[in-house]
Amino acid sequence: MKTQIVIIGGGPAGLAAAVSARKAGAEKVLILERSGELGGILNQCIHNGFGLHRFKEELTGPEYAARFIQMAKEAGVEAMTNTTVISVSPDRSVTAMSREKGVFTVEAGAVILAMGCRERPRGALRIPGLRPAGIYSAGTAQKFVNVLGRMPGKRVVILGSGDIGLIMARRMTLEGAKVLAVAELMPYSGGLKRNIVQCLDDYGIPLLLSHTVVDIRGKERVEGVTVARVDDKLKPIPGTEIEYDCDTLLLSCGLIPENELSYDLGCELSPVTSGPRVNERLETSIPGVFACGNVLHVHDLVDYVSEEAEAAGAAAAAFVLQGELPAGEPLRLVAASGVRYTVPSTIDPGRMGETQTVRFRVGNVYKDCRVAVYLGEERLRYIKKRIVTPGEMEQVILKKSELSGKTGELRFAIEG
């Protein structure tokens, strides 16, 4: 089986990349999706707030997904659901399996990795205590409530203030549960400010910063948890314990890019994001293999996932139709002074478009600061910010005209 472009993952990134690739001239685009339907995680996100940037209106997750599914159908994108990709080779041969076709191979001109991300499980958090029923990831609880119509519990404590956890605090409250508290290990929230206000403040749910769960009680079912304050080394402080009688503990402690395929393929991965390192065209270290969306780095808004995926789809189509473009001396992007990482990792001024969006996250909360971008000793940007936080992704747009003919490093920093 042969096609021009194979996209692994039929969520918001995969759908946007497929539509963009077709618009850019690729005739044969195939999505391989392991679930029974396209749309990915959006299908269980029934709250609104999606599409404000992309469609200039407020949509629910299923509504946002439905628009891209319809666009993909109209564009003639082929999709195979209930299909699991087993491996991808450097020559862009994709091995997959499904009940209908068994194990099969697709030879592609280009591959786009769009597998999304997964939640960090309890085992990775090393929470002490027993292993009773009633401990769920926030995303699992979301599927129970929104898709299966089942309540995980009635008295809830949430560990971690990621966006999914914040949204589930509100959702559980609306369904009649009592959310006792949201505990966050760090001294700042990992979620968007609007979610803190709309999901916690509006319902009187306390957010305990610099706190974590130090014990879980109960044998058959969760009967309670103990929460304690932590010091600046994130160690629990004796004597600060708070006991909560509850039957459910939800975990919202971060998302991890789904990158087993990327690792096995041999893509160079970022130690910070756990996603592939990419260049200005979102191409990984393997020629003809591109990455976008949460498999690359975790995004705040699905609108930005779609925007990034559209760039990847266009780049993959160009690779298939035009071949590998001549490479120049790339500029290396360096994260410094408060910036944790940048996407992309390198920019070739000769191959970039007229503008290049660089996205990044910071490692702490900074107030009344500036985002600075340096090319050698030359300062290209000095953007005033009232506040920047780890929970909200930042971006800077660079121009081809200011990078052409330049060599060296592009340094991104937070300055007071």
C-alpha cells in the first residue's frame, strides 16, 4: 500500500495537518487512528472555550472536532480508524494493524507524527499509601462523566492544577459531587488563569499551592487523603498535614507526549518536552518525518495545535512534491534565563517562510518582565509582559528579513 502522506493520529493535530496537506497539493493523505472515531480527546471535552482563535467563536470540544472532520471529508482525506501503528522506519514505511486488515504496511512519501499526549500516572508520582479503588487520572474521570455517564465519586480531592484537573473540579461540582480542595505541588498553578477563575474561584473550591498528597487511606475504596505543605525543595513539612475524608482522588499532574514511536524511529528528543526536536518546518531529525501538536510539546489551546499542525501539513506536502530543499547553516535556538525550551529548535533562514513563530514556556512566574530575543549581541525583540507563567505558552514571531544571511544562536530569555 502506498500513499503520499501518512498521519499518525486523528485528533485535532492530525485532522488539521491532513486538511492543510491537501490544500498544499498532496493528492493522497491517509490518517491512521487507533480509536473508533476521529477527533481524539476533543470528543470527551464537552465544555466550551474552543475555537476562539481559529473560528472566532466559542465551541465545545466535539463541535470543534466535528468542523475539522467535515473539512477533512470535503478535502478527500482518507482515514482508517481502529488502526494501531506498530512502527515507523526511517525510510517512511509505516507498519500498522487492524481487525479488518490484520498487519499491513504503508509506504509513504512523508510521515506526520500527531499522536498527542497522555496523563502522568500515579506510578510516576510516587504517592505513598495503599492502592484502593477511587484513584483516577482527571482525563479518565472526564470520560466517565462526559461519555459513559458515570460518576467516579461524591467527595473529591484533586492533586495537580493542570487544566484538565481544574475543568474536572467544576464538572464534578456541577454533577453534584463535593470537591474539597485542589492541591498543587508547585508554588504556582499549571493551568490557565481563566480556568482557575471559572472552575475554582467561581465555585469556592480552594487551591492549595505548595501542597501535595502524602498519604492515601482506605483498603477497598479511598476513605481519605492527607495533604501537606512542601518546602522550597518540594519536601513535605511535618506538622502541616490536612486530613480530608473523601472517596475519590483525581490526578492532574502533567501531560507527557506520546512518543514511543518517535523514540523507536530514532528521532532526536528534547529532554525538556520529551517530544522530538524539530526545525523551522516542524521536521524531525529524520528527513521527511514531521511532528505537530501535543506529541511535540503540550499546548494550552487546541487553536494553537491546529495552527501548528497546518504548518506541518503544508511542509510535508512540500517535501513530497518538491523533495528536500537545499539546507543552509541553521540558527540554533537557545533557551536561557527563565525560558525552558523553544519550538522549533533550529531555524534555517533560507528555508523559512516570511515569518516564523517560535513558541516556548517559562520555568517560573515572572511579573513586570520582558521577553528578550538576541541574535549574537543584537537584540531582536524586547517585549514587555505584565506576567508570564509556566501554565501559559508564550510565542514570538520572527521575520525572514532579520534572519537572512545570519549565523550563530538565537537566545530567548526573560529579563527584569
